[in-house]
Amino acid sequence: WGLQQSLTLRQQMRRLCEVYRHHVEVNKVRIQETEQKLDLLRRDFLSDVNAAVAQAGYALVFEADGLNCVVRNLKEASREVHHRVTAEAQSASVEAREISLLQRDVEMLSGKFRERQETLRHGAYSDLTQIRDEALKKV
């Protein structure tokens, strides 16, 4: 009777070991499946992030192009004003004092244009930097 009881305990222990090994294998498979799903989720997330960054960059390109167009228009308008004032000053028979005042006005307008152009350029740069930072924060 003692030998038979010892055999059944061994058999039970073997059976428990087999069940344990089976559960270990099942858990290994589950871990591998979970890791694969996690890798897929990471790839999807990175794709979404890259798409969002690309879209924000695309918008920034159009914003920069629009600002560049505004700067070119301001530059052209400044040239037009400069030429017009210069032509009026040369064609009109005004006293030397009036001519010098007009020339100072032209120089002042040119200086204001440069200041405005620099202000726009700096503002555009800081706006674009802020938009990029906000896009990166969202990502």
C-alpha cells in the first residue's frame, strides 16, 4: 500500500509538472503574440505621428510661401513709391529745399520699409517656430 501510494504521488507530481510546463508554453505564446501586437501598435503610432508632422510641415510651407509673397509685394510697392517720388521730385520745378524734403521722405520710407520688412521676417520666423513647436507638442 505504501509503494502504491508513493507511485500515485509521483504520478500526480509528474502530471502537475506537465500541466505547469503546458501553462508555461501557453504563456510564452501569449507573450509573443502580445509583443507582436505591441510592435504593430508602435508602428501604427509612429506612422500617425509622421503623418501629422508631415501635414504640419506642408502647412508651414504654404504659410512661408504666403509670407514671402507679402514681403515681395511690399518690396515692389516700396520701389514704386520710391520711383514715383523721385520722378515727381525731378519733374517738378520746386525749390531746392522742397526737393531735399522729398528726398528725406523717400529715405524715411525706405528705412520704414526695411524696418517693416525685418519686423515681418522676424514675426514670420517666430510664428513658424511656434507652429512647429505646437505641432511637435501635439505629437
